[in-house]
Amino acid sequence: MEILKVEHKDYAEIVNLVADITVVDIEPFFTEQDIAQQEPAFAQFMAQSIEITFDESQFVALKITQAGQIIGFGAIRDGNYLTHLFIAKQHQEVGLGQKLLNTLISSSTSSEIKLRSSLNAVGFYQDYGFSILGPEARHNGIPFVPLALVR
């Protein structure tokens, strides 16, 4: 298992990884109204949001690989906003998410890291030390909980 910087050639594999995780862990929390409000559709939104993480002037974007396959992806913007953290379903619950999160946070000197957590991941972030900043909310039909880690 290695944690490495993403490369442009990784884009399609990362989009597929995120899509697979989204179907199982994120989309079940969408209401019909959420889906109707999404513009663009969630899968397209995620593909676009992954693409911008390749801009090294704003993002540190990392992948976890095992046997040449990407099994995790994460990105932090401007050193203070976690935009993505995904671990392949069959590799969850073994500490890889925490390792990737540690590595991303270690790349930052910011005293506070914020994020919009998907509903299924709130407990993971709280276990890490993040605090809830407010109630569940929605942006463009995407439910989230705002969190922050003060260090």
C-alpha cells in the first residue's frame, strides 16, 4: 500500500472509484427532491470536482494504491478545506481512511481544517476529532454536515 500524489492519468480510475463508493454510501441518503435539485447530476458534479483537484496550485490530491490499483483518493484545498476522502468499500474499516486523512492534514499548516461531510461519514470524522459546526444542510441537492478540526 502506497500513498502517492495523483497524476492526470489517474483521473478515470479515480472517477470510477468515487462513483462505486457513491452508489453504496452516499446516494442512499438522497431524497427524490435532492435528486431533482442536482444540477448537474451528482455523478457529473463529482467528476468535475475531481478534475479540479489536479490543480497543484490549490490542491494536495493523493491516492492510495495497492498492487497497482487505486483504492483510495483524497484532496485538500488551500490547506484548510478537505474536499474529498474516499476508500474503496472492500478496503474500508482497516485504517486506510485515517492514514490518508493524516497524510492530507499533515500537508497543511492551517490551524483549522473544514469540510462538508456526507451523512454516512460524520462518525468517522468525529472519531478523528472533527466537531460538528451546524445542522445537516443541503447544497445543490447534496446533503452534508459541516465539520471542522481545530489543531
